[in-house]
Amino acid sequence: MPAADHGTRHRTGRIHAGRGRRPAPIGPGYCLQPQGPAAAKPYVLLLGALRRASKVALATSAWHGRERLGPLRVRGEVIALDALLRPDEIRDPAPAAPAPARPRPGRTG
């Protein structure tokens, strides 16, 4: 599949919403809206289909020159896109961990 153009979305698959799947690292979320009258009908159809089927659609999108994969979810009356993080975007939490606590000499707890 060719790379998506700036701001375009392509639905690539569907999974059941809320199943016990291993969580993926999710980045920022975006609320989507149709751009113009021609996009309103497909948007409403996708919104209704996702709601009726209790499904999450997997889509690719391109923002800031980088293609991403992410789930399209129904949130209220809008479709939300959550960007999945790539391994190089996830920081190692070890440097942020606090140092182990050591008891001070002469004090008892």
C-alpha cells in the first residue's frame, strides 16, 4: 500500500472492541471530523457501523511526514484516532525511577 498523503486516513482492518488483547503503547488521541460536505456521508456511515458492530477500525494516517497505524474508536458522537507509538518513540523508564531508600544511621523505624 502506498504511503498515505498528509492528513489522509485509510481503514486497514477491524477488531472487537474491549477484548482482552495486550495493550499497545498509545500516543496522543485526535478527534476526527469530516472535511466538507462530500466527506460527511462516509463519516456518518463509518461512525454508525463502528457503533453498531462494537468494533475498532485500524487505520493508517500520515502526520508530520510520518505514517502511523492507529485504532479508530467511537467516542460519544465523534470518531477518535489514537496514534500507536513506534519502539523508537518509547523512552526507557529506568532513568526516571527514584533511587532506593536507605535508612539513616541511628534512626529506627
